[in-house]
Amino acid sequence: PISPSMSHAIHIDVTRAATPEIAVFLDDLRRELALGTIDLPSFPDVSLQIQRLLGDDNVSTDKVVRLVGAEPVLAARVMQLANSAALNPSGTPILELRTAVARLGFDSLRAAAVSFAMTQLRLASAYHSIKAPLEMLWSDNVLMASTACVVARRCHRISPDTALFAGLVSGVGKICLLARASQVPALAASPTAYHQIVSEWHAEVARALLTGWNVAEDIVS
């Protein structure tokens, strides 16, 4: 959690000459971080449930399959990935969702759920005004994920699937702040205040989000 001195300093710097809207934005952000209730705007419920469910080492495959199957678009994406040349070099069609989930593995499934959530966020009408910066942030995450996966394959110190997932969520704090700030006209009109907030808060926001998703501490850190 954010230390009182840190949050106080940020609040003073950004809001000294800012509007009440920005002060409220920061107060809400600080309160949600302290309570552990922060979430990613427009994050699909099924994606959130998958992240939390896969944080349980004892979760059953049956439960995971039922949850994925409840969201047809995500289930179709899982089937597509499982039948890709990378995961199914034999070319024998995988027709059952259970087999597809097993073929992907839980880390790849978490990555697929995050990608699905980002697609929903980019398509949400409330965020059309930030479509371009959202695309840029997501592209940075995808590049980070690809790089992390390649390094993991060479170093053999971490699973490539885990590295891929870690890369995909590396910028989730910035994405969350961008989405939230887009609903505050005063921040849209004050790039300096917005960039200071992102610089000072994105790591804490990312930690809070990933912790809330039951992501392993090794990845959160």
C-alpha cells in the first residue's frame, strides 16, 4: 500500500494549482488503494474470475473449463490458440474446451483472459476518445511479453508462459489510470498533471490490481 507520506506528497504536487476534479480523482484513487478495491474499468467479470480462480493452486480443471465456457468469445479464443501451430504442431484438431485449456496451461490461459479484457476495454464506447493511447500502451505490453518469453526460453529460469503473462500485465497500472483519467475532463485538459500522476502511481496501481487478481507475488514484484 502507498505510504501516507508518499500519497500526501503526490496530492500536494499535482493538486496545488489544479481543479477540485483532480483532487477528487486522487482522493478516490488513494482510498481505493488503501481498501484494496481498485479495479480495471470495463474489466469483464469472467476475466476477473479467471485471474482469481487460477491464483488457487488447488483449483480443478473442471471449474476452470466451466468458467471459460461461460464466455463464448473467450472460449473461442482459447480454442483458436490451442489449435495454433505453436501449441498443436501435429495439426490434429482440438475440439473440446477441456483439452484446449489443458493444452494452453494456466499461465497462457491467464494471458488469454487479459487479452480478452483489453479487447473489451478498447471496444467500450466510453473509451473511444483514448483508443489510440490505449492501443499504444497495449502494444508496449505485447512487446514486453514477447521479449520476456524469448528471454525465458533462453535462460531457463522461469516458464516462458509465466514470462509472457508477466509481460502482458506489466503496464496494467498505466492502462487503468488512462481509462480512469479519461472520465475526468480536468485531467484531459492538464497533460502535466496526468503524466505526473501516472509516473508516481502506476506501479502501486498495478500491484493492487494484480494482488486483487491473486497473481503470484513473484510476478507482482
